Amino acid sequence: MSRKSIRVQNDMYLHDEAINASTSSPVSFKATIPKNIERTPIPPRPKLLISNRNNTLSNAEAIGEFIDNAIEETVGAKKIWITKTQNQVIISDAGSGMIRDTMIDFFQFGSKGHGAIDTSDLGLFGLGGNNAVGALGNQMTVLTKHAEGEFLTGVYNIEDMAASEEFSAPIYESSRGEIAFLKKEIRGADTGSSLIIDVDRITYKRDGDFINHLIKWVGSVYRYYLKNGIEIYVNDKLVEPRSLMDVNYATNEDVKVIEDTYIFTRPDGSEFSLPIKTALLPAPTKGEAKKGEISFDAQGYYPMRNDRQIGGSTWLNIIKGGKHPDYNRIRGEIFYNGEQDDVFRTNVEKNKVHIPEWFEQQLRSHLIGIINSFKKQIENERRKNIKTDESLNDDLKRSKDEIELKANRIPLLPHDRQNRNKPVRRLDDKNESDADKVNNKIPRTYPEGTKKFKRELVEFQIDSLAFSRICVFEDLGNGTLNIRLNADHPFMGFF
């Protein structure tokens, strides 16, 4: 008998009935906050900065956070210099510089910004600078000069803040030495900033490897900014834009690019448009494939938020099953801005997107036809190449037969292993012994004039060619000799 059928005034039983009712049909709950209630501050503890050092930013991605800050419209830097020393990374720009309030905002964990969010900026959460410092080292010193302010110095030290249990940093007027250092780093510009980070988490043992990787990464991620006049230097080397869509091969074939703007619809019915490029790269040689990165990793679409690459290439589930070698020559770019952040859901590190299922389905319907047509073209080229290879193999076989004929190679007849001591003879030798006729056994046969001094190695003279050869035979053990080497002596010219 269930408790519901017992009609007794028992609070425990009534309470159980309420629990059963709630668990059988769960409902959503929302608290009702009284009006004019006093809010209790819950500031984060500074030790959060210590934990935050274990974020997933790579060294290059951490430096990219500072590049993002420098090239935003509020700073407007056209030149950026990145220098790796033995124990520091220095990032300088000839932008607008910072006043005191701006520096405070820059140091804050989750900065509030100024006014409405600008969807054209590269910033997302106001956490980039804090995460980047922790991913590289413990301390960052900032030197800056704004047109409407004095030279300022600020020191952001993670361990000091954690030890004092206070989010605070010293900000003061720069000394003469600090002013001189800043002017040198911004190459004599009137305004700008320099960030000096004491590093302890560089993943490369050699500075040269770190610099080369950083140049490659910056050239790819900021390729459109570099093409549009932004100059970025790494240890005084100008970074060139590096696009995996603009490869040039010795074949002089152009990259086939299909570029269009596609319309998408959100679940609430609102529409937005995205420019998308899809490219088919020409078939390369092996060397060109390595140089142009025609590889498993490079295939797919590159998300481009405000012309800045977000992470690596991905198929965004357009291709069922993910990446496959058949698609190595197909890649593309999807351009979006801050207004579509709710669709792409870029993560804090700016190295991955997480798109919803409804957008994934619409994206696939727009692009799968282009991708399949490119794949079919690749398959047709592969079939054509197979036929060409077969034809080439036939030509090589004919050439080999002609060479053997010209070299007067004499084929060897099979022999009986029990008659290895029989004298050798030519195929046209008419002086066959009666014993051979009776036994019907065919002895091994070498070219005329052969002198045997090992079982597998013989030397003989061909008068018509007037030079010596070395001929090496392999005894297969079944009555057959196989020619392993036929070479000129002493020059060893193989043919």
C-alpha cells in the first residue's frame, strides 16, 4: 500500500507526498529577490592569479593578447616590436599610450572597458592581459606615454599580490632611466607603450626556435593586418603575412577560390550574413607539399574574428568524420565579428570556437556542395596521374629491355644442383658431350671467357666492348642463377 492511500494526519507522510510529487514531474526554480535588498560584495581573492597561471595559452597566444591590445582602434599602433632576451619578452608599440585610468583598467582582472562594447575590437572578456602575463611569467612592468599625460610606470606582480591578499599595483611617474628605455623601445615615437615581462614559462629551450615559431604564428594569425599596413617585428625582423590560401607553385597554377556571402538564420528568426572563402590548392610536388603545408593539419576552415585567425583549421562538422587525407588541398576562411560571438562562442584563449548545432547544419548546407565538387576534381586528377604513371612504367620497361639487348646479356639456363661441377658452356655450344645427352642434364651456362673465382662472383671479358665487367650472380638454390650486379670495372658504371 502506498503512502498516498493512507489517510492520516502525519506531517512526515504529507512531506513524503510532496517529495514524490516534485521528483515525478521536475519543475524549474527561480529565486525571488526582494526589492531594495542590500548586495554583499564578493571580491575575488588575489590567489586566483596564482591558479590562473595554469591556463592553456601557448607562448605565442599569450603574446598575441598584447598584439590584440596594441592594434585595437583605441590604441591604433601601426608598428609593434617584440624582442626575446635571455630572461624577458619585451612588447612595444608606437600607439596612443595610456593615461593612469587606462593603465588601471588594463591591470584589472576582467576590465570594464570604456562605454559600450565595440564589436570591431579584438578583445573579448577583459582577461587577455592577465592570462597572458601568467602564461609567460610572474611580473610585467609597463612603461607608457600618452599625448595628454606624463610618462608612467606600472608593475604587475602576481606573487606580490597573492602574498598581500590585495589586488593592487604600484603606478608612478617614470624615472629618467625608464623614460630613456621607453623612447628606445618605441623608436623615438612621441607616444607608445612598452611591456617588459620576466619570463619563466617559455616552452622553447633555444631562443632561435622560439623566435622562428613566433614569426610563423604571427604571420598566419595577423595576415590581414600585415597586408593592410601593420608592421610587426620579432627581434628586429619584419614579419611577412603568411596565408595558406596564397601558395605559389612551380607549376604556376592559380589557387581556385570560391568566395561568397551566405545568409544564416538564428532560432529566434533574426538573420545575419557571413563572407566565406573556399579554396582548392593545385596539386604540388613532394617538396612543394611540405613547403606549402599541404597536410592533414592545414585542411578545413579557419575562423577569422575581425580578420584575426582564431585557432587552427577545423571542418566544424561540415565533413562527417572530421579530417581526411582526401581533403588536404581544400581549405577556407569564415569571417565574423563581435556581433556573432553568440554563434561562434570563442573561448577565452581565442584558439577555439564552439558553434551550436543549428548553425552547423546551415553551414553544411551552404558549403558541402563546393567541397564535394573540389573532392571530385581531386579524384579525377588522381585517376589521370595513375594512367600517366602506368604509361611511364611501360616506357621504362621497354627502355630496360633495349639496354639489356645492347649489353649483350646472355640468359642463364637452369641447372641441376647435383651437377654444379659440370663445365660451363654457351647456349650455342655444339660440342655437347655424350654423357650430357644421355643424362639429359643441362649444366650452368656463363658467357664465353668467364673465369670463376667464387661461387657467386665471376669476371669475364667481352671483346666486342673492349673493357672489363664485374658480374655477380645469386644462387637461388633451385637450379637458377640470378644476376645481381653487372657493372663496369674499374669505374663501376651501373646500367
